[in-house]
Amino acid sequence: MKQKTLIILLGMIFLIGIMSAGVGADRIISNLPNEITINDFIAGDTTTANFSFDYLNIPENQGDSPLIIKINLSTLDFGENCSIPDCSVLKGDFELAGAIKRYWIPFFGGFIYRDTILLNCYEDSSLIINHPYGPTTLDVPDGIFYCYNPQYNNLDLDEHDEVTIYLKSHQALYPGNYLMTAELFYINDTESPIVNITNKNYFETTYFKQGKDIEITATIEENAKVKDFPFGRIFTTSENFNVPYSKESEGIYYFFRILPNIPEGEYEMKVFAEDESGNKGNDMTILKIDLTGPEIIVLKPEQNKSYNNALPIELNVSDWKSGVDNSSVKFRIREITNGSICPESGGGFNYECLNTGWLNTTMTSGNSSSGIYKTTFNITNWEEGVHQFWFEAKAKDILGNEGEWVK
Amino acid sequence: MKTKIATLIAGILLIGMVTAGLVPYLSNSVTGSVEVEGPVFYLDGHISGVYHNLLINEIPGEELDINWNDGQRVVFKTEALNLDGFYKAKFNFTFYAKTNQSGNEIQMRITKVDDSNHQETICDSDSKAITATINFANYELYCESNSEIFLNNDEGFAIEIWGTSANETDEYWISTGDDSRTHGASRIEVSAI
């Protein structure tokens, strides 16, 4: 009785230098063997396939590099020998698992055993690989497996790995030659850091000027590591100003700057962060500069009006940006004699004149944006008659910008 | 099991699709080869339920001789295969047998059987004359399915063996397990046709 034995070829191909459209592969796997050893097997049993490689400390490579192994199983040269309509590999035909023995490569040569990690192999479609660098969703056709360890994913520099892939088929796997392809991948972090300025509301409702300090607070979400330090920047029409990183505490990043001279206006202020893969993210708020003092309208005293005993002082003071510093709203009366305004000293050569100095007022209504400020000035000691005087009022906003009214 | 050293084939293959974020390492390419054969079912003298066992790719650890008389049949059955089909197959039955009367003939049938032991024939072999009467000798039978074999998840394969004469005094023995006397195990080797 003849026994028909089909010689089956199972190949493993490890790929070189794949350059997919638009993607450059720049990390290098070294020292794959010229030959691999695979044990023949009977359908329904398990066999093993082995290969090894090095991941060296060379300029092209980066440490902590993910390792994903893609296995492609396909039929080879079945041709007319296939007696069923479809001999191609289908999902469920194989079960795969694996293990990697890891070694350090010391400078003096040889390998030092480190540990063994297990690989899980998946043929689900679609497959989501949840790597710390970010999830990757893969469409997995029949015959394709992705093998990796969900906890350990990464190669270190100067690492030697010995990979074993266990293959088991069901009993009805069509006897024949099968080709096995193994491709090694890493995951490139393509997600930008997510920057979120947490005190935007503060900057949207507050004005600043030269000499005032600003502190931006932000959170930065990043799958991998934030590269170097993040930074802030103010963008004006003439030049830009950095807001340097100050510290990080409990997940909040702080950026601090004492403001230089920036013209009045509103400006974009951003915080930037970059990860180790070069992905950049930023968030923006607004910086408001106010250099204008309050507007003052003198309601009283009224010009050319007679007053007895008391001179009413009533000012309408407004500052719609920073707000009025209530304590800064003052008035001053200086007598005009012989065509001259009474000087600061309150007198001149051989004469005395009235100079009240700056006197306070009291806000009686409104708020710091716009309010009425009043007081009265006692003129009972003034001689009866027409007096000319120089009336001045001044006020500052909260930032110290001064406005004045003179008549 | 044969182990072959792979031959070197160098080549560069393009990855047709690189999904977002998955980037290939630069590496060299190698190939390997391996021979994959159809399953082997080993006759096991132990009984599970009604029938003897048919082990998949596993040689029974114990040597047991199974015997019967004409008018009886012995059946060896696998567990449920959990498959929905099998390719068109040739079942090569290699067995170690003897009889009490040289020239008595044995025939076998391959069936599929479910959890209820309902059997459906896949194929029948020709008969084979057994000449050994003292020591077990090696014999072979085979049969082929007509087409692909469709299976339910609860179905397995079975082999039914019987003597062909009508004389109830004719007796037959088959050895099962890794028999030191025969240096082989009675088994069914499956191949695609």
C-alpha cells in the first residue's frame, strides 16, 4: 500500500528594510541568522520556529523601542494538489504563541541572560494594540498574526533576543507546504502632547503691564515622555517673548515671567510641549496689556457757577479695562493770582496763594469700572467775590496707569 | 518528526500596508522549511463510554490487546474534533493483528460519529487476510472518502473493524499502544487526496 507523503515546505521569511509609502524605517535589527530551524509537525500538533537578533547601540536606534512581530502564514505551491475549493490559511487554522529570551550584550562580548517574556499572538480583526505610546488599530487579514507582550513591549539598546514562536494547527489543516513570514515592527508615537492651560479665565479677565508678573498653569498629557522642558510664549506684532518653565507639581506645569514693555493691546500667549518623538502640542490664551489711565469727567464744580461755604466735588471716573484704584481718585485746587497758577509750594515771591494739595474723594456709587466720586471742599474762609482757580483731578487704574483732568 | 535546516534565501519584501504608528525595523530576511503531514489516530484499548479510544497524534501509554470473534465489531472513536469539515482524505490503517485460523480476513470502515454515537460511513476498505496465528504481524488497509467530509462540532472519527467470515469461532486480535512485541502502534494515518 502506497503511503503518500506530502513534503511540506514551511518557510519563515524575515524582511529587510521595508519602506512603505511615505514612512521611513530608521531603526535597525542586526544579526539575524542565515538559517532558521523549524520542526516538522503533524496537523493538530505544535511545532516551534526559532530565530534570534540583536538590537545594537548604534545611531539609528533608540532605547525603549517597541517590538511587535507580525507573522504571515500562507500556503505555498499547493497548486493542483489542493483538493478542496480553498486551501488558503483562514482564521482559526493556527494558534500561535511565543516567547523571547532576552540577553544583555556586554562590552566585553557574549551574552548575559536577562529574562524570558511571553508573547501573545492575535489574529482578531480589527486588533487594537494598547501600547503606552498610544493605541494602534490594525486590520488583520486571514493568515496574519501580531505577536507581542502587552506588558513588556520594548527593546533596549545592546539587547540580544532569541525568539521562539509556537505554532499549533487543527487536525484538518490541509497537508502541504506553508510559508511563514515574520516581520519586526516598532510603534512610532504619532500623538501630540495635549496641552491645556488651566487658568485661561484669569487671563481673559485680567489686564497687565510692564513689570507685572504672570504665571501660566497648564496640564500636559503625553503617552511617552515630554522632551526637555515645555515653554510659554507671548506673540506680539514686533517681537515674541518667552514665558519660561518654572516647575511641575502634582501634574501642573508652571510658567513664570515678569513682563517687559509691551504695547497696549491683546496678544496670543501659548504654552508648547514636545515629546521625544517630535510630536508637538500647544494651547493658547490671551494676554491683555493696559497702559491707559482712567477717564475722568468733572461733574462738579461747574464752571462760572457761584458756591457758598462749600464747593461740591463730583467726579465720574471710569476705567473699563483694569478698573479704577478707588484710593487714587483725588482732586486739587490751586488759586490763580495775577495770571499765575499757585505753585506747588503754595506761594511765590512776596505772596501767598491757595494750593489745597491732592485731596481724597469717596466713591458713592458705581464700581471700579465706572463710579461717582464725591466730596466737599470748605470755602467759608474765602473772601466774597470772584475767584479763579485751577482745578485738577487725577486717578489711577489698578495697574498704576494715571489719568488726569485739568481745567 | 523531521528537522530540516533552512536554506538561505535573501530578499527584500515590501510591506504593503503599514498601519498608523506601526513602523518596520530594518532587518535581513531568512527562510526555513518544515514538513507538515496529516494527523495520525492511534488505537487505544481503553474504553470511554461505549467504544474504545482513538487518540489524536498520541501513542497510548499502555499496551492492550483487543480481541473479538466473527459476528462482532470493534470500534475505536476519537473525541469530538470541533471542526466543520475535513478535506477529501485517504485513511491508511496500519495495524498489528493475528487470528486463530490463518487466512481469516479483516475489514475496516471509517465513520464519523457524534456524541450520541450515531455513525455515518465515510468509506470502507477491502478485506485483508490475516496469516499470523502466534505472533502479531503488520498489516495495512486503506480507504478513501469520496469528497470533502463535512462535520458537526460534536462529531469525531471512528474506525470499525470486523472479521468477514460468518463463523463465530473465528477469533482475531489487534494490539494497541506502543507494543514492544511489534515495535509499532496500530494507527490510522490521514493524507489528502
